[in-house]
Amino acid sequence: MKKYTLEEVIDALLGENGCPWDKAQTVESLRRYILEETYELLEAIASGDDKKHMEELGDLLYHIHLQAALKKRQGAFDLEDVKNCVAEKLVSRHPNVFDDADDSIVNEKNWEERKLLQKGKSSLMDDIPDVLPALSKSEKIQRRASVCGFDWPTYEGPRNKVIEELTELDEAFSQNDSSKISEELGDLLFSVSNLARHLGVNSEIALNDTNQKFMKRFRLMESMVEEEGLDLRDLTLDQQDCYWVKAKNTLKNPLESQSAEELKE
């Protein structure tokens, strides 16, 4: 069977005798798929499976090529323009590498400064995509604010802010004010994201990892209960928690996990 390059494949798909689905797509209709492929790539990276990682990179690459091909047909730009654009951008933002500049260290702050200067934005908050997940968006907002020095010098600042916001949330809860509870909870999440940034942790990835960990433990707990002929919904919270601890211990150390009965003692 003849081997085709990705460019040849996309040209064929969009050609006169191509795929009806591909030919019906627009850059707008493809947005949801690009987002899905990005998350699938992140999951593949987390799995450590090189083959899966390669496949998901390929899926995302397909969408990049397809977007460029659609724009080429509109006479806007093509893939070479895309590659040249990003190459020029990277060169301009790394003068320490390409211009023998004195500032040999490119850190997060001056990277953001160069981006803003090049884009000619009037506010540090300009050009932050609304479609970003909330935690990722909060982190980007905080990075932008740090460009002008509006940031805590150490992690103790955001840590104390988390405690302060938690106290304010408790106060709102005690007043049974649903609007204020929502506001204070948002402040708390923003502060937690800021703390994560200061600790060098991506809050979006950290929360997703915890989601995966919880689901894995919960599925194991369900299996344990089912194996004993029980229904999880019929158990008390204390009994459920007993199985939860057992599932947690099993996943931590499968060879030394305790039985549910041992945990009750």
C-alpha cells in the first residue's frame, strides 16, 4: 500500500473526491475536537505510554494541518506561514539565544513582558482566552499580574490568603448567604490556584490527577463491596469509609493491604 505524507492525506480528504465529513468542516466547527485532542494528549503523557503519546501527538498534529489547509483554501495563510510565524516569535522572545543579549536568563516574568510588548496590549489582562478552563485561566491571570510586581514574594503569602479566604467562606456559610458563599468559594479557588503557582504546580493538572486517583479508588471500593455480595448504597457512611480505606491501602501497597474487618477493629 502506498504511503502518504500527512499533507497529501489532508489534500486528498479535502479534494473533489474526498471525505464528506472533512470537507464540511470549518475552523469554527473543529474547535471542540481540538480541545478534546489536547486533553487526550495530556492523558497520554500522564500514562507514560510512549505509543499512546505518539498517537495523540499525531491526532493533534492532524488538526493543526487541517486548520492550516482550510485557511489556505480561503487565501489567508498556509502551514509554512504558521511555522515561520512561530519561529519568528520564538527568536524575538529569546534574544539571549539569538542576539547575544545581556539578559541570558529568560524567566516567566520577562517572557510575559515580551509577549505583551509584541502584541501591543494596553492592559496586562488583555488577550487572555475566555475558553481556558477556570483554574488554568486564573493561573494565567496571576502570571500576567506578576509582570508588574503585583505578586507575593514567597509562597507564605498565598498560603495565608487561602486560610483567610476559607475563614471568609465559613462566615458566609454561617449567614446562609448563597450569593456570598459562591463569591467566597470562588476567591478560595483563585487563592488555591495562586498557591499552586508559587509551589511550581499546575493546578489544572494536579486536580485532574486527584480526580483520576479518586475514581480509581472508588471503582476498587465498589468491586470490594460487590465481591462480598453487598450493595454500596445500603452501607452506612462509616462502613463505606472502611471499604474506602481498604481500597486506598490496597492501591498504595497491594501486598500489605488490610481486610475490611481488620480496619473496623
